Amino acid sequence: MLLIRKTVASVATCAILLLLVYVKGHTFALATSRQDVSQESYSTLNGTSLQSSIDQIRSRQKRAVEDITDDDDDFITRQAARGIEANEIGTCSEGLVLPLWMPQSPITSGDRAIRGFVYFMLMIYLFVGVSIISDRFMASIEAITSIERNVTVKGPKGEKQTMRVRIWNETVANLTLMALGSSAPEILLSVIEIYAKNFESGDLGPGTIVGSAAYNLFIIIALCMVLIPKGETRRIRHLRVFMVTASLSVLAYVWLWVILSVTSPGIVEVWEGLVTLIMFPLTVLWAYIAERRLLVYKYMDKNYRMNKRGTVVAGEHDSVELGGDEPKRLVNTNSSANAYNEARLEYIQLLAELRLKYPDADLDQLEMMAQEQMISRGNKSRAFYRIQATRKLIGSGNLMRKIQERAHDDLTQVKAQLHQFSDEEDEPTRIYFEPGHYTVMENCGEFEVRVVRRGDISGYSKVEFETQDGTASAGSDYVGKKGVLTFPPGVDEQRFKIEIIDDDIFEEDECFYIRLFNPSENVNLSVPQIATIMILDDDHAGIFAFADSLIEVSESVGVYDLPVMRYSGARGTVIVPYWSEDDTAIGGRHFGEVRGELIFENNVSEQYISIPILEESKYQKDVKFKMHIGEPRLAPDDELLEKINEAEQKSPKDLTELERILLMSRPRNGELTTTNIRIRESQEFKATVDKLVARANVSAVLGTSSWKEQFKDALTVVPADESEFDTEEDVEEDVPKCFDYISHFVCLFWKVLFAFVPPTDICGGYVTFVISIFVIGVLTAVIGDAATYFGCVLNIKDSVTAICFVALGTSIPDTFASIIAAKQDETADNCIGNVTGSNAVNVFLGIGLAWSIASIYHMANGTTFNVEPGTIGFAVALFCGSAVIAVGVMMYRRVNSSIRAELGGPKTSKWIHASILISLWVIYLVVSTLEAYDIIQI
């Protein structure tokens, strides 16, 4: 609502100025008519009598004087009634692209008002189109400036790490392509106007640049100042860069005054135009030097840091400029690996927070939420805010919805890749054992073996099987078997039984094999095509040990079940004690300490120790601890215990053969009574973090990958979210509102038309860049013609049209983008620093390029490029004075102990300072308009 009130106030101000202009214009036109009358009268001296001519002159002069003395409303009414001819007020010249509205004469004041209204609405609709195609342009710039390369650095332990870093420096990108993207209409308008006027100067292009600079500096910053949420502040982080761009934005306009009024008054020479243009790369270089402090540090290291968007960029050498009473947080960029690990840590902490908040969510869902929140938390690029603002205005919704959709699409693609072979109907027929290993007791009698068929099971298949001896022999340990398994259509498994022979002789564990062979045609044997059968002796209590001396587990396993094996017998109930021991892994921090006893029931060959593994969500982890098992013993109630105890009390000479076997069957430990458990980082978690870092590039969200996606976006109405970023899971889905539908259908023509622009994924965004800037140029040419016609039919000078209408139209998207940036960012750089940088770029590139072209053209033709210094010089001087006051207000807020920030702060102070900035803009508009019509003389 506040923004609407400010917009209405701006329109009202312009309306008052137009009323003054209209009155002044008619007075000026009448004076011109009076001169024409005098010229006409003198021309009749040769054909009529002198007295008759004098009478006619006096009569027409008398009527003219009477018209001037009447009030303006009566004057307008009488002139409309009489239908003043067009040549008494002035006709409009043909534009570059837009056809002239004919006829030009005779037209009444009512006709002029209608034509002015039509041209005004046309300009608004063209501004909407420029905003939409500018977003495509900004998306291509984001894709270009997001190009990355691989850099190898040393980690904290000397190990080499490879990471991807952006080629473009942030400051350079913001002052070049990003500034060009947001200021392309103003820059192109200035260049096109020069061409349209046959390389003569005009007021529309320069006036738009100066007017846009005033609006950006005064209105945008004022709105950002007051719209910061209550109790919050935003402070410029890169103060040096801001001071450079702010100084240059003022010096740029001082330089314009110098070349127009001092070095060569009224003439722009070639060297002046070229120097103005060359100041653009010098501005970028100076800002880059200020950021990297190259004048302070003699040598520049190749250091990198991760910005809030999760992208590794070339970093600054110095501390973050917070200033004030806040402690300075030094950013250590001496180690690239440390910076990269700190960036990973931010993602890891976020995933850990989400895991605590949503304990039942799997890692894929956490990854989707992390993608959204990482973008919502950190600073975004200028392109992000510009596109975000425009999408909400034209009914295309919030960019966060696109982030959610893209995350969902990524997850769907990953799952599709994982399950691309899940459909087995097209696979060949395969037959194999399932499982491929069997452990059976000697006294089990017989057991069942399972053979499965997979793939195409629509036909008839068969396969032969046979047993083969291992350490176990057919006839003494098992009954050998051979046969054929048949699989009718639709049957996917067959089973057969093998008999085990029991005896009372103590012996070691034995094994034999069953193999498949000779499958039918079009059937493949797959692994395992040989099954292993282990026979455990039931006359021995068993030997107990771990399976491996070193076991590696992932920290994400939750609870790890450590197997304890029982072999060489499984008779009786045995108790095995166990306990954990710290090593580099600490109990209670990395794992849950365990101590207890395992109970192996009769004929049970395997038991598990459940060990809690505590997840720290670390990107890299390598710690270990030990697990021990103690001496096994028979359970007190086991029937063998008493017999063994009796046999132990006898001397070896008195033992019978059965008692000797009984003593040999006591439970004992094997070789591996201790195992090391190594806890490593979760590979899935590590891959997720790497994936998040790789996808942190905002260009993936701003850009498009196909024409299908672009047309879908163009034809879909998406609600503009009330809150910028929703992180709650139980939020009801919004539905488009009436305003969303209106905005969508008003902009539908532009959205569908610009959906034909190639996607940003083609050639890294360069094709989109070239085509978009061409389209912006065409629309800007039409806007220039419409603005000229608008001013012409209402008798408004181009300089006034530029600062009151064209400048506002080109700056509205930046207004909403800056407001969103001010609310969401932690700093004020995106909404203040980019404003001053854009203002400097507009002058050096917009005016410098146009005037260089014109001055070179005139030099080649032996003429001079003349620029009237009056209106432009006055506007420049007025803007420079106001800009110094505005920068002074912001610096006062920064050093004031009760505010200490450029934006936000106490309600009273921020409204007072915002009012000062708005007043400066109103004064600038009023004074510039009055000067343009010679009401104020300079």
C-alpha cells in the first residue's frame, strides 16, 4: 500500500507539472502564431494597400492580446471550439519505427488529449514488454556470469582438493553485464535516439538517463529505507566499492557538465565522447581494485570463498566491513580449502537442522528442502531480484515455486535413473540360486533349495542341477542329488530338497556345492549359479569370533548390527559377553557405548550386537572404536554343563572316549575376538552436499532448459506468494487471485512472444543474450517514438517527458527488485550499491557510446556535433547537488550511534530521512520542468 501511495503521489506530481506545461505551451504557441501573423502581414505589402495590411495586423494582434489576458481554461475552450490548425501549435515529425498518427491537421485539443492518452497507454504496455524481455536478458547474463572452472587447492592437511569456482568476479559482473541488463533500455534509447535524429543530439535519451538516476537514488533508496521490517537494519557490506561507485556516479554527471559548458561549450568533440566511454571500463577496474585492495597488497593471491548463494567466487582479502559496535568477523581467505570447507559446513548444518526438524523425512526430501532454504537464506544476485519482482507483477508467481519444481524434477530424474532397469519384461530370461549360501545343522534332516527365474517368464524354461563334494562327502555327510528343474510359463521359481546325514562324531564344519548347468535355449545362467551349503556339527558347542578384523560403517546407518559368528558346532545354549572400547571414536559422541551378553540358543549359529552410530552430519569423517567378545560359557540350565563339569574333575587317564569328545565340545573363542569398527562419513550425505554445492548456481533457477518449459511458464497462471519464502511443510497450496489473472492476461502477448527466445541452456546463454538485447533495442525504439509523439501532441518537451514518464517506466522493475532485496538480504549492497553503480554505468556507457558515435560521424562529414548545454547542464547540476545530499544522509545514518545502518532503524528517523530523499526528487522534477520551459532562467 505504501508503494502504491508513493506511485500515486508521483503521478500526481507529474500531472501538476503537465498542467503548468500545457498552459505554458499554449501561451508559447500563441506567441508563435503572433509572429506568423506578423510575417504574413509583411508579405502582403506587395499585393495590397499598406493601410489595409496594417488594419489586418492590428485586428489579429488585438484578438491575440485578448486571448492572452483571458484565463487559461477559457482560452483552451475557445481554441478547441475554433479548431486551431496544427501549424499554429506545431506538427510532429515522423519517428524511426512507429508510424505517425494521421492526420496532423486540423486537430482539436480534445483530439490531442485522446492521442496523448493512447500514446501514454502504449508506453506503459511497451514498458511491460521491455520488463519481460529484460528478465530473459538478465537470465542469460546470470548464466554467462555463472560459468565455472576447476581449481585445485591444498586442504588443511596438505591434501589436494578440486573445486569449481566462478570465472567472473562479483563486482565486475555487477558493474558490467548486470548493470547492462538492468539499464539496457536507457542505454539503447540514448543510442537509438542519436541514429533516429540523423546523429544530432536529443533530449529524450540523456533526459531518461539523468531522470532514471535521480529516481533510483532518491525514490528507490527511500522506499527501501522505510520498508525494512520493524526492528531490523541493513548495512552496506562492501563500503569501499560503494564509495567508489557513489563518487563516480556524481563525477560522471560533473564530467557531462564540464564537456558541455567548459571545455567546448555546446559542442561534443570526439575525444570527449571517447573519454566518457573509456570511463566505463575504468570504473569497473577501480571498483575491482577497491574490492581486492590491490593498492594495499602488493601481490594478489588466488584465494576463493563461498558466497551466501553457495557459489565459490574470487574472494576479498580483507575483513567483512560491518563497522560500528558490532565485532568485526574476519573472513580468513588465506586457505582456499578452509573457505570451501566452511561453505560445505553451511550446507551440512542446514541438513542437520532439517533432519532434526523432520526426523521422518528421507535424504531426498531433505535435499529438496535444503535447496529451497539455501537460496532463501543467502544473498541473491541482482538478476534474481529483478526476475523475482517481474514474475510477481505479471502473474508468473514466485521463483521459489520454480526452485521446488526443479528440485522435484531432479529427484524424479535420479529415481528414474536408479530404476531404469526395474522393468524386467524386456530383459532376457535369467535363472540363478536365491540365496546363494545356506547354513544348515547336521541334524536338520533335509532343507529346501530355491532357484528363481527373472526377466521374460512368458515362455517355457528348464535347467539341470547336481551336487558336488567339497569338504563334505556325498553318502557320509549328505545325500547327493541330480535332476532337472522346469519352469512353465508364468512360473518364476522352483524348489527342491537335499538330505543331510547326521552322526555322533565330532568334526569340523563341512561344505558342499550345488551347481546349475545346461539351461534351455534363450535362458542365461546368472550369478550365483553355484550354491554353497555349510554343514555345522551339532556335537560341539561352537567356536565364537567376529567375521572380520575391520568393519567400515557409515555414520548415517543409525544402528549397526555387528555379527558374531558361531562355527564348528551349534549345540547347547551359550552365553558370550561383549563390550566396546574407545579409540579415535568416543562413546557418547560418535557411537553409543554398549556392554552386555549374547545368548546363542541351541542350533543358532549367528547373533548380532546392536551398536548405535551417532550421526554428526560431517562431510569428512574417519574415526574408529573397538568391540570385544569375552570367553563364551554354557548357560547354567544347559544339560551339557553338568556333564562337562564332571568330566573336567577326572584325570585325563580316567576319561572315556565319550568324555574326551564332550570336553572337546566346550565352547571357546576363535582368533578374532576383537574387531575395529571404522565410522566414515555418509557417502549418500557427502554426495548430497556435493550435489547441493553443484546446484547452488542460481542461473539454474533463473534460466530455462527448453522451449517447452518457456511456453509452459508463459501460459500458466501462478499465484504471487504473500511471503517470499515458505519453509513450513503444512502450508496450503495457494490459488491464483483476481490480480494474478488480470496481470497474466494483460501480459500474455509478451509472455508468449518472448517464449520464442532460445533457452539459456543453449550455448551457455550467449544466444539468449544476443537475441534479447536485439529485441530490447527494437522495443526501445518504439518507446522512443511513442514518447516523442506523446510529448508532441500535448506540447511537452522531450526532456520533461524523459524525466517524468520514461525514466519512471524503465525504473519500476528495479524498484520492486530493490525492495525485495532489501527485505531478504542481510546487507544493503544489492539495493544501494547497485543503484550507484548503475547510475555511473548509464552515463559512461549510455551517453558515452551515443555521443562517441555521433561525434565521430560529424567529424567524418566535416561538421560538429552540437549539444545544447542548457537543459542537460542544468539537470546535471541539480542532480549532482541533490546526490551529494542523499549520500550524506546515508553516511550520517551509518555513523549515527542510534541507527548504524543505511536502511531501516528507528521508525521516526527512517521516515524523516526517507522524506528528505523523496523531497529531493520532487524538487528535482519541479525545478527541471520549470527550467525546461524557461520559467526559471539560468
